[in-house]
Amino acid sequence: MPAASAGPRRWAPSGALLLLGVLAAEPAAAHPFGPPLAATLDRSGTVLTMTWTGAADDWMVVGEHTGAFAEVAADSTGAEVLATSPLVRDYLADHIRVATPGGRSCDQEVEEVDDVLADGARLTFTCPEGTSDVLVTLAVLTDVNPAYRTVLEAGDDGARTLFTAARPTHQVSLAGSGSGPAGASLALVGGALAVGALAAVGVPWALRRRRAAR
């Protein structure tokens, strides 16, 4: 019987992921036409905290699109890969940005989150003292499918803004002085339902080794 190849180890999504209809070969098969993704922006002094959340299949698309799932350890889960992969962190940093109205970028940090599936990705931005309005760019997954969009809730009154591939950047008031564009409130409700569905699924996100007989 020939000896097994000593080539690089590759891993395939478990049956639990396939039950969601998320196929590694078709990352765009998630739900760009479903409820929008959701994000919140909170301020504490000069530090802004952005939390971005998506459903399990949206996170799967992020992992596949960035190449984070190409090579993983045998005992790693999908959630662990998403939380620790520098490819995912760099992708989020490139597609979620905050700047002053004059275009000066706020210092950014992608924070460590134990479970991005449950808690979302969290980024902090340190902006100049006295900044009341900021330019926010939210373009996560619009490079995979322009139908993806994100609803951001920000400001003291929770004003909502819809970010799309056509308009990925908006000026947002940190004090809150409006209700956001028409339809954004309903879109946020849809995004919340998507996040709730993720919690209900309770997918283990385990990855199993693909053994190739030679």
C-alpha cells in the first residue's frame, strides 16, 4: 500500500456548516439579499468603539474571502480561526474606517474578541479631542457582492445610517441629531433578526480534516 503524501494539510468545513448551505467553493452563496448586516458606534471621551455583526454564513464568507480557512490547525474551530486570523483582522481594518470630517484618519485598533460569531468584531478608534462628527466607512463584504449593506446605529439617539456599495462612507453625528435615511430603521430590525437567528442556530463551527487517499 503506497505511503500517504506528506503534503500540506488542508481542512474542509464540517457538516454543521454545510447544513447552513454555506459551501466553501461558493462564498457568495450567503445572504447579500437578506437582512442587512449591523453595526453600532459608541463614544467614550475621544475613543469610539465600533461593533460589526453578521450571521454565521456571512462570517463564513469573510473567512473564505480572506483565505483564513485555507490552512488551520487540526484542533481549531471556525470561530477561533475567525477571531485570531491576521487575514480577517486586516480585512476588517481595511473595510471599517473612521476619520474626521476633514479626512484625518482616527487611530484604529482591531480588538481581540473570543467569539466573533456571538459578539461580533470590535474595533476602536481614537479621534482628536472635540470631534463631534466623523466620516465612517463600512464596506465589509461589498467587494464580494455589492448587494451587501450594513446599518449603523450611532449617536445619543441611536440614529441609523445605511451603508451600501454605492455609498460606503457617510458623515455620522456622535451626538445624534436625526433619524437616519428613510427605511434604515426597518433595515436595522432585519439585521437584528439575522443576529438572533445566529444565536438560535448554535452551530459548533468545528472543522474536520479532509483525508485524501493516495
